[in-house]
Amino acid sequence: MPIYEYECKACGHRLEKLQKISAAPLTDCPSCDAAELTRLVSAAGFRLAGGGWYETDFKSGGKKNLAGDGGSDSGASKAPAESGAAASA
């Protein structure tokens, strides 16, 4: 569930609320009871959790962290080694 930020146009009170995406936006300010709350646009903060999400997960043995190698050249340097191994097999 996302956390939404709200600001009251009447008194300037700001708050955050954990709500379902399908939930209706809040309208009443808890500070001054005016129906002037508006939802703010803010940076999304999220966390991917669980198995299989990250290329940067802990690797064992000789496996490298490909995401930390600098991007596109890590795949290019790996390709000739793989094609050479496949040709000899």
C-alpha cells in the first residue's frame, strides 16, 4: 500500500496516510476540520523484497555482481567467453 501526502489549504497542516490505491482521497483536515485537504505529488519510495528480485543479491562462489560492474560493458565482455565455451563443447 502506498503512503500518500496531504496538505490542508486552510491551515497548511501536512500529513502522510497509508492507503490502498483504490481508497478515496481524504478531504477533512484532522487539525482544523476543514474540508480542504489535497493530495500532494511526491517522490515514490518503494522497496522490492523477496527472492529473485535483485541482480545485486548476495552471490556465492565466482559469480560477479553484474549491476556494480559499470553497466553495458559487463555483458559485452562476458559474451565472447560464453561463445568460445559453447564452440568447444
